[in-house]
Amino acid sequence: MYLVKLPSATYDADKRQVFADGSKTHGISLGYIPVATTFGFFDGAILADPSDQEESVADSALTVISTADEKILALAQTGTTPLSQAALNGALIVAATRAKEVTELVNSQ
């Protein structure tokens, strides 16, 4: 989303139709870069960024979407095993660190 360009659009109320002009574009200004980090939980062990195969055999999986300034935008958990508070806190710390690193990398380009 950081580099997305959208066409300019106008609404014609008489025709009840939206018209897009691909020759005129504008970016989305979020003010932050959302970074998603997924964790797999296996019998008490935590694996950051598991592969699809690893995630499919995990007891639970957690995806954290956060920003470089440690804001949590979304959390999504799958699986049948509830997460302990310690496991959740650990995942949030790692996700915040990763968001800072990814944001710095994107901004340096």
C-alpha cells in the first residue's frame, strides 16, 4: 500500500456512475507502513514467519500487523490452542521490532 497509485475518480450524480481517469493518479497517505508478522506455536515453542507447511501443523498461529511506533493495527489467531499472556507478549515485542526494521528498510530505498 505504501507505493499504491490510485486513479482519480469522479462521480456523475445524473448517471449515478463513477468514472476513473487512469492518466491522473494519486498515492495513499497512511502516515505509517503496516507490517504483518506471523508466528507459529508448537508445544510451547514460538516460530516467527513460519512457512505455509509449518503453519499448517502448528497448534496455533498468530498474525500481528503493527507499525514502527509500536501501534498494533490488527491481531488474528487461528488454531485450537489458546495463547498464554507470555507467548502473546513475546510475539508483540518481536512484531514491533520487525516493524521498525522493515519500515527503516523501506524508507531507505
